[in-house]
Amino acid sequence: MTLDARLVVTRPAFTLDLALRAERGKVVALLGPNGAGKTTALRALAGLSPLSGGHISLRGRPLHTLPAESRPIGMVFQDYLLFPHLSALDNVAFGPRCQGVSKAESRRVAAELLERVGLAGHAAARPRQLSGGQAQRVALARALAVRPELLLLDEPLAALDAHTRLEVRSRLRRHLAEFDGATVLVTHDPLDAMVLADRLVVIEGGAVVQQGTPGEVARRPRTDYVARLVGLNLYRGAADGGRVDVGGLLVHTSEQFDGPAFVAFAPTAVAIYRSRPDGSPRNLWQATIEGVERHGDNVRVHLDGPVTAFADVTPAAVADLDLTPGQRIWASVKATETHAYPA
Amino acid sequence: MVRRRLSRWAALGRTVLGRTVLGRALPGRVGRGRVGRGRVSALPVALVLAGMAGLSGLGGCGAGEPAAGDADAREVTVFAAASLTGAFTELGEAFEAAHPGTTVRFNFGSSATLAQQIVQGAPADVFAAASPATMKTVTDATAAGSPTTFARNRLRIAVPPDNPARVDELKDLADPKVKVALCAEQVPCGAAAVKALEAARLKVTPVTLEQDVKATLTKVQLGEVDAALVYETDVIAAAGKVTGIAFPEADLAVNDYPIATLAGAGDAARRFVDLVLSRQGGDVLAEAGFGSREPGREPG
Amino acid sequence: MLVVPAVAGLAFLVLPLAGLLIRAPWSTLPARLAEPHVLEALRLSLVSATVATACCLLLGVPLAWLLARVRFPGRRLVRALVTVPLVLPPVVGGVALLLVLGRRGLVGQWLESAFGVTLPFTTAGVVIAEMFVAMPFLVISVEGALRGADQRFEEAAATLGASRWTVFRRVTLPMVMPGVAAGAVLCWARALGEFGATITFAGNFPGTTRTMPLAVYLALETEPEAAIVLSLVLLAVSVVILAALRDRWVSTP
């Protein structure tokens, strides 16, 4: 175990209490809504915010007793914070210089790193002459230049536009794969987390609500926030054999077990009818259309009734059925398309 | 001191504006609030003038504040040398007590500065100078009444009470180990000091040439210098804080103080001059350390 | 809407200067300028204002850093104290300096007995008087720049292993350089025009303590035209230097 930390930060009206582990060569993503405490956790790891309690140890050595400048970390900030008065090369050489490496050697290391991130041609450029994606790569090179044992990334892709993001994300993934220390990544974007991380730690209100591999978390969300992130309808209830009572609706599922349970299904699994369908599918309920909005190539219909749910339908279906807010409709989900698991 | 300096610059500003930029559109005393009578139509110029009036108001001491019109004789504005501050303030109070409803306003300062302010149109009714030369610049340039000498001031060596350099006569000042402050030659006490030292055939190298007699005296009071040449009146005003030493050459550099009414002065101004020249005035001045206006006749 | 008061404001500032130019005795100007005491006073003014500015930078920038970056009890009071020389009449400042650094002052007494150093009536005294009056301009300007600077850059430097001193030298200072430069220019200009504290603390003697403003003041006693000439010289030299510095420092971030 490279990183083993329990981070406690108390502030008026907010408490962060978070256990965090990360292994060498692995990327842990802290995922959560705004204000969940992700950045606070990262700043505590870096030594920029004081811990109120807990500990941080890196390869068995205590880290929380050291000031920021003595911790073997590298950090990439959300808006990169490249020093505006230094060239890209000198930004990257800054860390080695601070560690006492000679000017010439620092620059050589920096040039090598710039080459690795594909920016050898921009060594002399000032930060304001760089594009967002280039600046992000310089920031990464700068953080790696101090040969950190722990790499901290704060929303590394948030400042980029959608197009650049795609390319930078895959590049970042390659660089993180090459890095042999532990990486902690903070993001509120589930896609970044899924692509970049080996393990997700979801935090809400300063506490961990779920953790696991991206696959596990995506398949079995345990909070509404995670369910929304991964795009599933999620309900909590009591299972009784093949049925789960989620309050107002008895959902028939393919799994068989008893006790507290989650039921999840995708919006695309919901079918909508103007009138009560023949043949009576088993999971059928009457609902009111709350709203209709575009969602990718489909249309997402917000349903209110015994349970609230999202249904994704084709634009053609919207036209055929004349779906408008306020309308009463029937909704159904096949049992085979639901997924129930113990809560 | 600061107020005095400000009004000095304000006066320079007025001078420049009154004389050249505005030419004859604004005759005479800008400071008296005659702006409205001039043919100034441009708003910005008026604004600037308003600003200048404000500034000189800040400079204070009556030089730039809009005073009552000439016809109103219930106010007498007296420009007087700084060394007269104590004596004239007392006389002003006596005058106001004797003439109820009339107020006396003073502008004390360096004689040369006051003279320039008057020449440039400052609203003064009476001028009392510390030297005939400064009075002459006023009488030459304006329609002032003829000046009368009303007091004389002698130089004294001023030393701190503990007299660290053991100075007791004028030639002690020539000792290079003695730190001496003199007034700058440009101001009357400095001119008098040069005259006295020349008469004694002494070469004194001061550490500083102060801008006026009060500043020179301050340096002695604070012990920054071992000795200075100041007026007897200043030594008396600073009683206890400095010790005055009389020296024979002082009689060769006596300063005469002339007083005169200025153009446009009313009866009240003339009555104030009469008070200064009266026996009562002589007594007050003598108490402050000024010698009699008539050599040989000691006041008393 | 804003143009009329702006023009009035400009006129208010520029007209007195125009007055100086118009009243200047142009015919005798070259002769007056060539007088050795004019050059002497000018040289003394430039040297003392420059040395004073350098000393203010040395002391004032760290002070500004302390006020902007370090939390300590009584910081608000200290900040207010720093601005005292701005509201204090310079002459009072000069007297205050005499009371502390004068021959019988709290510190001055000790300076004289221990080192045989007396500051009043020396060029060093001029520099001290100018520093006292001009340093607040530098401190306020630099402190403002420091407070406006994004402190997260300093955090970024810390995560790269930079000590507090390295952060200050290599990140903070370069980033607030425009503020430091502007402050230094203000400080220099204020020091160049310093009168009250100088004449009170350092006195007035040609060659050692008579700076241009003192020479102007004394000339005004007897020869207003000479005073105008001296003022013009001071004005011309400072405008040239300020304009040159402004282009070089202040416009480039």
C-alpha cells in the first residue's frame, strides 16, 4: 500500500472524514458533487489545508507532519496555475531547481519531460501563448518533474472544451499508466473517472458513500447521485423473492433474494403507452409527464407517479404518441431489464 | 509652519493665474471672490478657479479666503512678521475689546512671503514687516501708506539651557567643534546674522541655514545644535527652553520693524496702526522683547 | 458625461504648471541653470531620492509582504500606522525624526555615543527624512499588488518544493513586479519633492542637505524668478525620468 490516509477536516457547517488508500501505479478517483469535499481532501493530502485529525502515510512514512514543500508530491491544479512570468521550460524546471538540482540539469530534465508530453517545440512559450490542452500537459510535466511518489490531479480536464477533452483525456491516461507512484484524481465527471481511474471513491457531504472499480460502481449505484451519474433509475426497497417493494410499486426482477435491496434499470428500458397496453406486462404503472428534453439522439421523458423515473424514447415515438407535459400515460419495464442487489 | 507654506504656494498659483493666463479679465484680488465680475465664461476655468479658491482656503490664514468687501470696515486684516505673533495677537484682542463689532484677522508668516502675497493682491489692510527691505518691496509696488518704524529687534545667541558647548560670546561660534544654526541669508534674521558676524570679523560655518527664525530656534530647543543666532524676542518667547546670550556686535545689526496701512484700508486699519504705535502698544512689544522704536528711549 | 469633469480635472492639475512655464524668465534661463548651486542641488536631490527609494524597496517590500500575507494580532493597527506619514504634516514628521534620531533623540543619543554618528544636517539625514515620508506610497502600492495577486500560484510553488523565501523570490515578487515598480516610482517622486521633513530633520546647507525643493523655497524669499527656474528644472527632470520608467516598467506586466 503506497498511500494510506484518513483525512479529517472540520470547518463550520462542514466535516470531511474520509479514509483513502491508493497503491503504486494505480489511479484512485475521488468523485462527487460540488461541495462534497473532494478538493479539500486533495489540498489536505498536498499539505495546503491543515488536517483537523487523522493521518497520511506514504510508503509507511508519515506525511501529515511535513509542510507542503517537503512532501514528495506533484500536483496538477484545476486551472494549471503555470507561472505566467516563466517559459514552459522554466515552469517544468522550477521543481527540480527547488530541490537543489543545478540550473543546467533542471532544464535538461524539463526538456525531456516536455518532449514526453509532446511539447518539445513549445519550451520557450509563455503560459499565455499555450492552448488549454498544451497548458494542461505542461502542468502535468511540471508535477512529474519533482519525481513525486504521489500525484494529485484536481479536475485536470474541467477547464477544457469538449473536443480537446477527448484527446487530452486519452493522453493523460497513457501518462498515468506510465507513472509508477500512486495517483489521486478529483473529478465530478463520471466519464473522466471511468476512463482514468482504477478505483472510484464516491464522496457526498464529506463522507464516502460508495467505492469500487468503475464497473462495479456503474452497475450497482448506491445513491441517487451515482445513479444519475451513470444514467440509471435507482430505487431502494425491500426484496421478497423475485419482487422488490419500492414504495407504491412492486417491481418484479430476475434476481431472487430477501431483505433491503436496490433496484436499478436504464431509462432506455422504460416503454411508454398512451393507453393501458394489452397483455399486461408485469411492471406497469400509470404516470404523469413532468417534462420532455433532448438527451443525445433520444428524448428523455421525466415521469411522476408512484415512483419518479426517466424514460428515454425516440423522437419518432414522441411525435407518434404526442407526448407533452401534464399528460397521463402508462409506463412499463421488463423484469429482465431490471437489476436488483442487496442494499 | 505648514499652513504658511501652503498659502505660499497658493499665492504663487494665484500670481501666475492672475497675471498671465487670465490677463485682465480678473483684475486684482482673485482671493476676494470677485470671480463673478470678471468676463470668464468658460465653465472649466471657473471650476479651476473654484478649486484654487478651495486650495488657498486650505492654505488659510486669510490670504485666500473670501473676505468682506473693502467697504466693510468691521474687519481688519493684518499681515505681520512671524516674530510679532505673540505681541500682535495680544494687541488684536485689546483692539477688538475697545472696538466692539470689529474683528482683527492675522496672517503671520515670513516677511518676504507676506510681501509677495500683498504685491500679488492678497487682501491685507495692514502690513508689519521684520525689515525695511521687505516693506520697500510693498511700498514700491502698491499704493501703501508711508511706513513707520514701530519696534526694533536685536540678535541674541541662543543656547540650550545646559549649554553643552559652553558658548558665552560670539567668537565661540567660530569654533569648528560647535554646531551652529543660522537663518538663511534670504530671510531678515539671516541677513542680520551675516552683518553681525562681519562686524565681528568672524568666519562661522553653520551646519544648517534654516528657513526662518522659529525653525532655527527649534534646532536649539531640541539640542540638535549647540548655538544659534536668533532674535531676542524669540529667546523671550521660548523662555526656559533656551538661554539667550547678549553680545556687543548685536547693536550693529539691529532690525527695524516698519508698519504701514495698505491700499484700500479703512479707518479701522488706521486705528489699529495707531494702537501699535501708542504707549500701550509699546508696552506690549517691550514685554515681548522688542526694543523701543526711538533709540535711547526705553519703554516703561 | 465624464469628459467635462475630466477636462476640468486635467486643467486644474496642468494650469499651474503652464503658469510656471509662462512666467519663466526664458532669456536669463541658460545663465541661471549654469549656476553651480543649481546643479549641486539637483544632483543632491536625484541622488538622495534614488538612495531613499532603494532603501524603501529593501525595507518596504518585506513590510508589505508581512501586511498582506502573514496573519498576526494587531495587523490592522500596524497597517494604519504605516500610513501615518501620509497624514502627518511632513514638518511634524521631521520633528518626530529629530526626537528619535536627533542628537538627543532616543536612538540618536545611542548612535552618537556608540558610533559617533549624528544624522541631522547630513545627506544621510536627507535620505532618512525622504524615506519616512515616501515609504508609505511604496508599501501601500506593493501591499495592494500582493493582495490582488492570486495566492494559489504560491501554493503551486509550495507543492513543487519551494521554501517560503524561494516562493517569494521566484513567484510572488515577479508576479507583483508592476505593483512594485509603480510603488517605487511614486516613492521616488514623493522623495524628490520632499520639503518639510527634510528641512526640519536634515536642515539646509548647500552641498549636503539643500535639495531642490529647499532651494526653491529659499529662492522664493528673495527672487521668485529664480524659484520658478529651479521649479522648472525639477519638473523637467522628474517628468523625463517618470515618463521613461513608466514606459519600461509599468506598461509591461
